[in-house]
Amino acid sequence: MLQRVLEPEVMDSTEVARDYNNMDHSHVNTVFVDDLVQVGFAGGDVLDLGTGTALIPVEIVKRGLECRIMAADAAVAMLERARLNLEIAGMTRAIQLSHCDAKTMPYATGMFDWVISNSIIHHIPDPILVLREAWRVTRAGGCLFFRDLLRPESEEQLAWLVDTYAAGCNEHQRQMFDDSLHAALSLQEIRELVAEFGCPAQSVLATSDRHWTWTATKQSSRADSDA
């Protein structure tokens, strides 16, 4: 297994936001929302952590689901591009943008029916801090749905993934994907983290040749009742 090599936690430059937004995420985002619906998502108050340029919230609203989405990111450049995407899609009322640090969020405990995320965890040096906050702001009985990259076993596998899934990208986009794969967690590492919340190992599954997915329902507890 490759050693984890961290990349910048906040990707906050105009160049990064532009190149990220211009990569073809359409298939990955469609599958994310398909799978989200498959596990029971039908709307409600939603927090999308590490929203980037808000492409997944846009995909969710396109499905016609009744929901209010808070799309949060720590990068101002990403949110500026997200605002443009929402204006083009005519979704500025359905999706609210929020500039915040996912490790110390300003939201009330139990505020959201769903907390979702695609690819925030590999950016965080100590991912448990984000997972704890996500758990806190999910209401009792609410759900969490996280997906991120899997760290490859070898440099050869990593190079194959970059060549396969970033074939039509420019060099900066390919390097971003390469860096993200190096920074990703292994399946065992993310399973060990979610065990803190009483979630079994099988709540995290390898769901493609480059992704893991964590699905959990937050059970009510005395602490929730006293909050």
C-alpha cells in the first residue's frame, strides 16, 4: 500500500477552481446521486460538505426532489465558481452557499436530515475531525452519505487510474487527480475511523475501482435528547 501523502487542505485559487470545474465529473456525479437515492434519499434539509463548485447539489435539484441544500466549502474560489453555476442553472433559491471549515462548522447540532460529501475526506490531514462534525450536525434518525477516493496499492495502479480517468485532461488536472489519489485513505483506514460512531466495518464499502462509500443512520441517544 502506498503511503499517504497530504495535499493542500483548501484548494483556494482561481486556476484550481476553474480546472476542477471544467473536468468532466458528470458520470461520477450522476452515479453519486443515483446511489444516494438508492439508499433512501428523498429530500429534506441537506448539507453537502466540500461542495466544490456545487455540481452535486445541482444534480440533486435537477431530479426534482424536495430539499433545501446548504453547499459548504472552505475555498472562496470554489464558491465563486459555484455561484456562477447556480446562476446558470437557475438554482440560487434552492441551494445556499456557505463558506466554512468542515472541522468546526457553525451549524446547530442535529440541524440536517442528510449530510453528504463527495471527496472532502482526502483533503483533511485528520479526517476524524470532519466526521465528528458531520455526525454532530446530523439529526437523530438522519443519515450520512460520504464518498471519496481509495488510495491505490502501488504507483503502477495509481498511474493506471490517472491514465484511465484523466485521459482527456490537461497536465494540471492530471496532477490534481494524482495528488488526490496519493492523499486518499485506504478502506481499512476509513473503516477504523467510522467505528468511533458505532458503525460496522461494512458500512464502508469499496464501490468502484477508485472509490469508497460510507452510509450511516444516526441513532437517537440520551446525548441527542439532552442537546
